[in-house]
Amino acid sequence: MSSPSRNSERPVEDEDILADNEVMFEEEEGEDLFGENMAADYAERPELDQYDPDMLDQTEHEVMTVEQRMAAEQAMQRRDRAGRRRQRSDPGTPGFPSSSPGGGLSDAEGASSGPEGSTPGSGRKARSKRRRMRGEHTSEFGDADGLEDDDEAMPESFYDLTHEKLDETLSKNQGIEKRLETKIKRCFKQFILKFRVEGLTEPRYPDMLRKMAEENQMHLDVNYGHLQQWSAQLALWVADYPLQILPLLNQTLLEEAARKFGTYRAMVEAEETELRVAVHSFPVREPIRELSTRHLGKLISVNGVVTKRLKVNNEIKRLYLRCAKCNFLSPPFDVESDKDLKPGSCIECQSKGPWKVDRQQTLYRNHQKATIQESPSSVEPGKMPRSKTVILTGDQVDSVRPGDELQLTGIYKCLYDAGTNASTCFPVFRTEISAVHVHRRGDVKLIEITDDKQAQILELAKDPNIRERFIASMAPSIYGMKHVKTAIALSMMGGQSKLTAGKHRIRGDINTLIVGDPGLAKSQFLKYIEQTFPRAIYTTGKGASAVGLTAAVTKDENGDWGLEGGAMVMADDGMCLIDEFDKMNEVDRTSLHEAMEQQTISVSKAGIVATLKARCSVVAVANPTEGRYDPQRTFAQNVNLTDPILSRFDMLCVLRDESDPVQDERLADHVVCSHIRSHPDANGDDKSVQPKLAFKADHIEPIDQDLLKYYIVYARQNVFPKIADIDKEKLANFYRDLRAEAFRSGGQAMTARHVDSIVRLAEASARMELRQHVLPKDLDNAIMCMLESFIQSQKHQVAEELRKRFSRYIVKTVSPAEQFVILLDKMFKSKFEEMKLSRQGVAPELAEVGIEMADMARIVEQDDLQDLNMNEAQAFLKSQRFQISFRVEGERIFRMI
């Protein structure tokens, strides 16, 4: 009788379908596995169902607690593991299969194995076959029960990749063979469990794996150098074949994490593969413009700045399809960009389509595109910066923003571009970088400070003169200009932003405007900030437009509109440096009003309504309208800036190039010594050259620049000063007097914003000393800075009058020694001009200029300097600072030349 599948006659409708299936089963030809008399093994035999009463334990036992039960199970597991170790070390007698708990052969099974069962290894084959039939989950490292033992006692030969060959198989477009794939996984797993950094006794990556689970992260950072120390061959394969090797490492990491932590065990059950190995510190750094075909498909490391970031999309990772005819669910398809998706035919109805996507079963992952561009400082002169598209997936999305400087490790890929092919009429592949590890450089919040550095910072903060040392460390190659250095130091520290009850945000960043004559190192101050502060964006007013400073709306390659941040958006949580601020168009300068006060940028273009953050300090530099600053004119007449933009600056610094023989000689000496120290071929003696007319106190020693950077980062990360008890009446009286003086004499317009400015300056002064609270001296320093800004913006005659009128605010913040130095400088300058007039315009030698001590005593006793007395004057004459800069001959004082 023929099979129904080959019968052309249709079955009768009322025929039993199950009976038909039985007929089909009976008619199939095959081997009869049920031998003769085998059913007798299951017959009842009461005579054998007898047990020795002495072997039966019928006594009553106490109920075991959960702890006792777990302890007993652990003891039995240890006993079983010890048995398996002995079996691996002693395979037993050849010809007899070894047995193990839960996986060995019984006597009946061993007897029924026949003659073939006596061959070595037959027991292992039988166990593997039974495992496949049961569907038990076992890893590539051996039995699931003995996995932990394999981790600790696995011989090195089991995962040594030294003599393995991978190039030949991959060159033939063949995948990695199963044996080598298992060995690679073993090698990486042993690396995670056992690798130790030189000098340490504990493995490094188990703690990192635990930290990853505690923070619920989806990646493990692996140092490429560590991988190279563990297995040079594996590190080489990761660099040359990352597309084939990294998925194996990701799978190994997921298995190890799922074995230890329940969070990732759920991912394994859901068949998710989001966990990844983020390889970083790749030793070969490539400039973006030098990426070529030899880098395709390999691991690369590039530096650059993020210029554009698109929205996050959902990319299909594993696709489930259903047949549109029979609704049968097909096996999943792993979607890859370089492979075509060919579903084939339906398993149930043999139909080749159409298909519909099962959106409930399909797995997605986050996908985002960003553009990285060469850093402006690394571009050769006369060349345009190159850029590349970077693909961010998984937990990498939204981890970078425009303006971030990145150290990117990724895979250089090429993709088919239909649009470019249509325009060029020949096949062209576009390239992109698939990110493996992203490190943001310059972000203050992400910079890690070691314990040694933190100890140095805290020790430095205990110095009573830390504020003077911090200010003296600002641009040490620039001579003098203490007021400008103070403003820059306060801008770097910044105040504390606040959110009022009405949800109005008060900025904490300090804006500074520097105006002065040419040749006074204004642009050098900006360059110093760019090199010192972790996140600073430098731009010029002449080459910047409104959209270049704020934000622009552009089209991407798909025709969708997107936002591209400007300089102030890229400087978020940092500093924006604008040179030639007066050269900007008035329309472009107006666009900064919102960004400088509310610290937001609102965009309403092309159907996009968005608000971007611009929480940055602005340090701008401008030149006077006539080329040089005229002290006989008001500030508004010297600078072509409107009051709305000027009121948004917390501090104004006016630099005047005045003739002073003493200062000019010291400045020239300082510049020459700076050139000698900075020469590329300078030796130890040259680098130790100091100006012979060093005008500084011995206790004001600048801070090392490397330590200064960490000091700024630590202060901004950990110090948040609070205003508790400050002299509110003093602040109110100062603002009242200064505002009345501004309306009377002109100069800088004083508004209510400057009250906020004084509070911000006081907070920055406290942060400079790493204090969590604002003291009265911080308020005095802030008032002095604000007063100095206001006085410098006045006419020359008015400025001198204001200094005397508001001297009670100044003397409280200036030390007596500093006041005596200022007094002597004024007296020497006046004496020099007097001697020059008496000699009919011939300037005297500086060594000839001397002042009488009686004149100094008379000025000290005057009412306008009543805070100084003769006791302090005598102490100053004996101080080391006086002896460094001056000398006494009889009753006269001379400068040290």
C-alpha cells in the first residue's frame, strides 16, 4: 500500500484524520528500535521489590530550615565537583565509560551500548547526544554544573591562541570555525576573570563587571593594552577583524554577566544582545583626513570635535516575519547592513510571500548619527577641516553633543550609496565610523581626579594666600595686569546658578569684557583660557555670524531639517571666547542677548521650535573705536557697544598703554627672559632665568599649570558656595552710591543685574579657596572688583575722585603691604615727572629718583589713608618685599635697579 502523500485520490471528508496519521506512521519504513523481549524489563516482579529493613531510615527528623537546606546542597555540590575533578585528572580504565552525577551512564545503559560502548569517549558522545535531546543549556566551556571549576582550573592550553590561524579562513569568505570560536570565547572569559594589572594582586575586571551591574550599564570598558598583555594574538585579531571578533566578545561578556547577575540573565532569556565590549586606548591614532581604504573593516582611533548630532532612530536588530497567508511565525532574522534579507518560503504553507512584520516580537535598538570634524588646532595651514559620520548605537546615543571633543575608537566601514552612484555614474561607497568606545574630553563633569591629585589640591587650598597665588598663576607669561587676571580667574571659577520659586533661573557664569589699546596681550589672554580651561570655544567677531554663534537649521542627507549648534551651544558648561567683539555686526551681536543672560537659544525655523542650552561664560575682547583708548572720553564714546550688551557683562577691564619708565624696563626684561626660557633648545640654566627686576613678593608663588587645571576642575565639581550671612546693608548702600554716581558722571551703566554680579563674584571668590560658604571678605573682594570695573570706565579726572570717595571699600580688601607699594609707586612717578620738568624735559636716570621718608610719613598720616599708621609703615620697611624692590640711603628711599 502506497503512502497517502503519494496517492492522487483525495480522502473522504468523514474519515478520521488521526486514524489516517496512524496508518501513515505504520506504513513508514525504518529501523525497529524495540528489540525482542525488551518489554519484559517493565513487567512486575514482586519478589524483587523487597528492601532490607536495616537500610530503611524510618525515624522522624526535625524539619530543616532554609539555611540548613542550602548548606546541605552546597556541600553536595562541592562533593560532586570534587568527583568531576578526579574524573578529568584520571579518565579511568579504558573501555569503561566514566560516570558523573546527573550525566553518567547507568549499568543498564552501559550494558546496552554493545561492543561499541567499550571504545574510549563513547560515554561522552552518549552524554552529548542525550543533552541535545533534552535541550539542556550548556555553555561552550563544559558542563553547566562545573562551569565555575572550569573558570578557576582551566589549563592555559585550552585558550592559548598563539598558534591559531584566522587569516586563511576569513580570506576565503568562510566564517570562523566552531572550534576556534569556542577558543576565542574561552580566552576572553579567562581575561575577564584573571587579568591583573602589574603591581596589583586582585584581578581588574571582576570589579568593573560588578560596577557595571550596579550602575545598570550596557558596556564594559576594556583597555586594549591590557588585552595585548593577556593575548597578543587576540588583540591583533580585534584590531584587524573587529567585525568578526567583537560579536564573540560581546556574547562572552553577556554569558558571564548573566551567570553572575540576574539583571543580565533576563536579557539572555529575551534573546537580547545589547551588552557590548567597549575597547579603548587603541595605540594607533589616525587623523581623520588620513583614513583610506587600508583602514576599511579595521579598528581605528581618531580625535575630533562633534559638529552635528541627528535625532535618535529605532533600528531593527532582529526581525520576526509572519506569513500573510497562514499567519505562521518564521524564525528570526538578524538584520545587518551589509547583508541582504531573504526570507525564503514559509515553513508552514510553502508560500514565498507576502510577509508582514511581527512588531511585538521584533527587537530594536537605538541608532543615531553624529558628525565629527578635525580639531581646528590640528588642521594644517591652508586646508579645510575634514569630517566623518559616526554611528552611535545602544547606550551611546545622546552621550555626545555638539562641541564635545572626542577620543573615538570605532570600526571604519564602507556602505553602498545609491545617491552618489547616480550622480557620478560609477560605483562609489561612502564611509562611516561605527563607534566602539566614546570618550568625551574637556567635559568638567567627566574628568576624574586621582587621590594623589586630590590630596595635593586640598593641601594647596590650606595656603592662606591661595587667592593671590591663584590670580598670579593666570597667564604667568604676561606681565602685570592684575585686574584682568583677577577677572579671568573669577570667570573660570564661576558662581552658583539658582532656580527661584517662580521657576526663573539665575545664571552663575561670569561674563567679562576686556577693552584696551593694541599690543596689550588681550588675545593672548583668550588663548591662555582656551589651553587651560577644559571646555573652551574660541571664535572671532569678524568671522562669526549670528547663526555661527547661536544655532543654525540645516538639511541632512535625507532632506530632513536638523539643528546645528553654534559656538555658544558648543561651549555649554564651559567658556566661549570671542575676539574682536567690536567688529561684529550689530544684528549679529543682538542675537547674543538671550544667550548671555537667560543662557538659552530659541530657534523657530523650518517647522522646528526648540530651545538650546548655552550655559557658558563669555569672555570678549574689543578694541577702542579710535584705535587707542582716550581717558578724556567716556566709556561709551570709546567703545562702539550698546548699553543692553554692556549690562550683561559682570566685569569690565580697561587696558591703557601708558608710558612709565620703570614699568617699561621691567616689561622688556620680562619679555626677554620669557623668550629665553621658552626656546626649544633651552637648557636647564636657560629655563631658570628670571627677570632681574622681579617685582613680586616672595610668598606669592604661582601654581604649577598642570595642578592648576585640576584645581579648577575640582572646584567646579565639588564646591558650591552658599550665601548665609553677608552684610546686606553694605551691599545695598554700595549699589545705591555707585548707581547715583553712574547717573551723575556717566561711565558704565549700573543696573539691577550688577547686584547679581556682585553675588556671583563673591561666590567665585569663595570657590577659589574651596569654601562651601561665602565670608564677608568674599563680599569685599567682589565689591572691589565691581568698583574697579566701574572706575576704569570713567574719565581720568572722575576716576581719581571716585577712588578717594570709595576708598573705604578698597582698603578692606588690599593688604597694608600692597597699599604701601601703591603709595610708593605714585610718589616715585610724581618725583620722576617733577625732576623731568626741572631739567627742561630731560628724563633723569631711575637710580637718581628718590623720595624723602618724611614725605611718606606725612601722606600716611593724612585722613584719606587713615587705615594705615606708622607702626605698619615701620613693619613694611623691615619686610622682605620692601627689601626686594627698594633700598634706603639715609632718609631717602630709592628703587632697586
